[in-house]
Amino acid sequence: MSLNQALHLVLYEGAGAEALTPQSRLAAMTTLLDRGYAVSRTNGDIALVQNRHTVVMVLGQFANGNLPPVQQPGVTIRFQDISGLDGAQLAAQVEAFRAETSSPKHGEWKPWFPVIDYDRCTNCMQCLSFCLFGVYGVDTNQRIQVQNHDNCKTNCPACSRVCPEAAIMFPKYKAGPINGDVVSDADLQREKMKIDISALLGGDVYQMLRERSERAKSRFSKERDADKALKERQKCLVKLAQSGEIPAEVLMALPSPEEIQRRAQEAKAKAEAALAKQ
Amino acid sequence: MSAAPRILYCNCTYAQVVSKEVKEAVLRKLCESGVAFEAVADLCEMSARKDPSLQRFSNCGKLKIAACYPRAVKWLFSSANAALPLDQTEVLNMRVQSAEEVCSAINNLEIQPNLPAGKAAVPPANELPAAAAVA
């Protein structure tokens, strides 16, 4: 995850610039937001805007040549006259400045990752021991936190399903309470039931997957039929996808059973170590 | 006279979970109104990037945010080390509210703080006060 300061855009309509029509203001805003930029719309107060960002592009109708005064050390700022530019031309000007200033590019990653509600979280570490992709870790106080957002598998809300307190949100998920909607008692009962069912089945879905794979492996070692083995694994994965709303592509992308086992043990050890230090 | 709240609009650019009609109508109304406002492509992305802008928003005083669920917004800011002040933040939820409701709330200069404070849960319907009274 790039921590570079993002390019910030200012749609400026204060002194020295002509006001935009509401239609052209909306068109400019839409063009820029759709390309992932943040935009401040201001009639003045440009000093405040400058203080808040280190790379700023000020967009406005400066056809009369009266640019607002700029005196802000440490701020890379450019004024861009947008008179007569259409959406594509505006986007091209902004993109050129972004590249020139090495500001992060937007839209290369769908921001899908867990968000922890610490009002609800009990630091039980179930999410840490469940996730095979190293999304979770602990801070210096042994508190669970999301450390590797990029590792999270897009559209997979599986870890939120194992949280007994419904404390894990995915704001872009379709339904509550995972999307951040208020948690109801009924939701909590449902979450608890899921854990119980999982326990009755012999553990979490990865555990189920491992056991299923092991059973399949012993059968296939006798049969020596690689095609059957693959079909068996796929069948198992499809079942898991159907039962847990885990996207099939996520399950299909899981590593080998041996690697799953290694990662699961690693995650479990991390969780146990964190719990021991609490 | 107290200062008008700042307005922050999230376009939720990288997902289709907020109704396009509502998003577009709210943005159009903001553009037509002529008020100063901040628009961001996606608060989730900014949170993951720990964009320093989030800290500045959280420190700006009264703030109205047109985005999604207040609980999600609260913790998106928090995870970027930008805890929002509970008494000065109002979140308008474009996933469930109409554009008219969101715009009306934005135009109201008073803040109706609505970030969840603590571990709130909605009790089952049969335990709600109205149901209890009927029973």
C-alpha cells in the first residue's frame, strides 16, 4: 500500500477565477471522482486547502490570467485553466500532473478489506487464526489489527463469518451487519450458531477442507487418478462456496492442502502468541 | 453564530453498493447549491492508504459526511488514525436514505450526531418498548 501523499484537486471559483455553471461543475466533479481523485470545491479559502496537502492542482477558469497568490513552502502546486476543456481533456491534464509528481495512481485495487469495530471486538484472535492470507496481525499492545489490506481476497467476507461478535465489517458488502449496518441480537445469534455448526463439523472451513482433502488424498493414492482428485477437490470447494458465501474463485485460488496446513498453523501460532501476551 | 459544518461526500467509486441514482442526485444538488464541499472518490481506499486527509477531516470540527453506514464510516476513519468526534459528526447513509433525505440533512446547519458510541445492538422486535407496552 503506497503511503505517498495523494494528489489533491481543488475546483477553485474564488477571486481571480470565473464561476463555473452548475452543469460544468458537476461534469468536472464526476469526471475526477470516477477516476479516483479527491476534489475540494471552494469559492475562496485557498490557503486552507494548500495547508492540507503537499501536492495540489488548482483547477479553474483563469482565462483572465489573474491567478490567486500562492505562497506556501513545501507545497507543490499547479494552476490549470480548464476553460473549454471537455472531460477527457481535463482528465488528461490531471493525469499528466499526477504522473509528473509521482503521486499514487488510483483504481488499481478494489478497496476490499476488513474493518474492525473495536466497540465490539473482544480480541479473541479467531480472525487472525482463521485468515490464511496474512491480512491480520497485532499491534505493539497485542491488539488485533488489519495489517495487509492488499492481501484480502476481493468479495470474500469469510473472516467476518467466524467473528462471534459481528465486529468485522466489509463496507462494500451487500448485506448487514457485515456492511456496517447495526448489529441486531438476531445477527449475533446467527453468528453464534454458525460457530457452533462449524465446531460440530470439526472446526473451521479450512479444517473441513483439509480433512476432506486428506480423505480424498488417501482414496486417490490408491486409485492414482489425478482427474478424480481434482474433481473431488473442486466439488468440496463448491460446497464450501455455497455454504459460506465465499466466492468460488477465492476457494479455487487456495494453495495446496499442505500449504494451507502450514499457513493455518502459522496463523494459529501467531494468535496464540498474541493471546499469551495479553 | 457557529460555523457551518463542513461537508464531505464519498462517491464510493470502486463498488456498486450505493445506488447510482442517489449518489448522482446528491452530487448534483451539492454542485447546484454553490456551497463549498469536499468530495472523495472512495473513503475505503483512503482509509486503507491511511490518507492524511482523513485526519484533517476528523479535526475540522462539525462535519457532515454523505457516505454509507455510520458504524462503517466511524471505523474506517479510526483505522486510519483519524477518529471522528462523536459529538460533531453526522453521517448520511446513501445506501438507505433517499437523495432528498440526504440533501435535506446536509442543508440543515445543525449537526445531528449519529456515530455509534459503544457496543450497541438492536434488541429483537418482541423486546422493543412498543412491543412490550402492547404485550
